[in-house]
Amino acid sequence: MANERTQRDSQMLESYIESPEKLQGLYKRTLWIVMLSQIFGGAGLAAGITVGALLARDMLGTESYAGLPVFLFTLGSAGAALVVGRLSQRFGRRTGLAAGFLTGGVGSVGVVFAAIWGNVFLLFLSLVIYGAGTATNLQARYAGTDLASTKQRGTAISIAMVATTFGAFAGPNLVGVMGSFAESIGVPSLAGPFILAGAAYILAGIVLFALLRPDPLMVSRFISDQQKRDQAASGEEEVAGPAVNSRGVFLGATVMVITQIVMVAIMTMTPVHMGHHGHSLNAIGMVIGIHVAAMYLPSLVTGVLVDKAGRVAMVVAAGVTLLAAGLVAAFAPGDSLFVLILALALLGLGWNFGLISGTALIVDSTKPKARAKTQGSVDVLIALAGATGGGMSGIVVAGTSFAVLSLAGGILSLLLVPVVIWFWRNQETSIS
């Protein structure tokens, strides 16, 4: 029975080599499935981000640790990124991504019970587990690139990310509704968005586990291995090259790490900053919703620019945009909703430029046999960067001000320029 299943799987994989049209059809189908899962995943991600700092403030009784929830769930996402990457490399995207989203759903449920019982320890533990959904939401963008050509990769990443916009924008704007629903069933209002997050993450996991067949990474790896066997059989000399181009991976990782630190630090303290100036929970939800939309909605255009203008040009654009976001946030009047919206929209856009260009560099710089593992390791660094930004943001604001935090973030983003210059002077990414 096992041998028959293996033979059927092998025949199915070979059919994608024999028919480019069938392979292209699988590529498009994979994108649709990833898009569907990202709609749910985006809702889970954004709902928790919006009220995490406020929930911690209420339960801890101080704002000095308001950045702790972001620190905890991004720390959890670091470990989850590593596990999801290893699972995906060994068993395929379907298993790795489904496991990550389902784990994030469990963490969301834990946050709700922690709020009900007023249990801070359970809150911290659940936020770490909730981070698995955050990590998986990011890792899902890679699934769309497994079957994409070099000229399609930026666009494939963008399609996966833009789907996140629908859920990500809806999540924060349902804060008030979910808060009222939570109160109606005896749950603290700030835990309401985590009810939505739990349901959304679990649905995303179910979609991927049920529909992502055949697995795109497994198909990509089979095609790569078959091409090598064909070359060996025909006596052709295999094109030499390592499985990982370390210089390209370094550049891609650096871009995403810096953009993540700046984005998470400023975003985390924006709800608290707005609360100081009398903005309502709905207004806070709207600002964060627009910010998250700016993180994902421009992706279709960004992907085309990454493919057409080049990865490096978009890295520079990311640095400039994040600097502008930091300056606007630093000098924005606290009671001006419009200027805060502008600052957070620029912050999301700069992150979008950095993430898509950095992701494309990582995909360009890895071959299928090492791709998922390397991607998981890079996303660990991104998660740790987010944990650092989130964890330090509350301390910085408590010791100085939101303006200082925003200004420091904008200046930090300028580091992307010398990194790009170094890359230009040394070596272009060579693995495709």
C-alpha cells in the first residue's frame, strides 16, 4: 500500500515536469489557497496587535511594560519561525504552515482565559504561543514563491501579502464590535479581539491543511532534483553554486530586521500614545487598521516594482519611507488624528517595501533543498528584531517620549543605505 502511494505520488510529480501548463496551473492554484489562508491569518494578526498593549497595561497596572505583549508574542514567533521552517523543509509547506496557524489559535484562546481569570502568568505564556500565528502569517508568503520564476517572485510575494490586507484591516476595525461581544458573554472587552484572532488562525490552518495539495515546496524540490538527474544522465555539466548565497541572504535578512525593529517599536506604542491624548478605542482601531492596510495593500504594486526596478532600489525606498514615518510621528500633534494616520500609513508602507524586497533577496539566494530551512532561520531574526523593538519601546517612551522613540526609529532606518552600498560594491545576488 505504501509503495503504491509512493508510486502514485512520483507519477503525479513527474506530470508537472512533462506539462508546463499544468505546473503553471498549480502555481496559480497555490496562490489562491495562500491568499484565502492569509485573509484569516491577517485578521488574527491585526486583532491582537491592536489591543495587546492596552490589555497588558490594564492587567499590570503600569504603562512601563505596555510593550511586553509585543515582545512576548514576537519572541514566541521567533521559536515558531524556526519550527515552521524545519517542518516545512521536511514535510512540506502544508504541514508546517497549518501547524503554525493552529498553534497561534490555541495561544489566542489562552489570552482570553487569562483576561477572564486575571492571570498574568497565563497571559504571558499564551502571548508566546500566540506568536506562532504571527510567524506563520509571515512564512506563508514564501509558499507562493516555490513555483514562481525569478521574474515572478516579487509579484508572488505581493499577492500573498495583499490578501492579508482584507483580514488585517478588518481586525482592528472590529475591536469595538468584538469588545461589545466579549462583554455580552462575561469576558473583558479588551480580550474580545483575541476571540476573533483565535477563530481566524484556526480557520487559516484548516484551509491550508485541507487544500494545499500537492505541496508546492515538494513539487519544486522534485523538479530541481529531476533536472539534476537529467543533467547527469545526459552527461551535461551541472551549473556549480552553493545551496545558499550567504551575501544575498545577509542583505535580505538585514533589510527585514531593521524594518521590523522600526515598525514594531513605533506601532506598539501608538495606541498608548493616542490613549494619553484622549482618542477613543475606535479611533485607535482605525489608525492601526490603516497602518496594517498600508503594510499589505500596496503589495501588488510593490511586487511589480521589486521585479522591474530591482531589489536594491526598493531597499533604498524602504529606508527613506521609514525615515519619513519617524519624522512625521515624532512631530505630529498628539491630538491630530489625521497626522497620526499619515505617520502610521508611511510606517506600514516602508515596512512593505523592506519586507517584499528582502524576501525576494532571500528566495533569489537559496535553492529548493535549503530554501524553507533558511527562510525559517531568517524569520527567527525578524521575530527577535520585533521582540526587541516591542520590548524596548515601552521603556524608551516611559523614560523619554513617543517623539524620541519615533525619531530614533526613523534614524535607524537610514542604516539600510550603507548596507545597500556595501552590497553593490561587493557582489550581486547570483542564485536564482
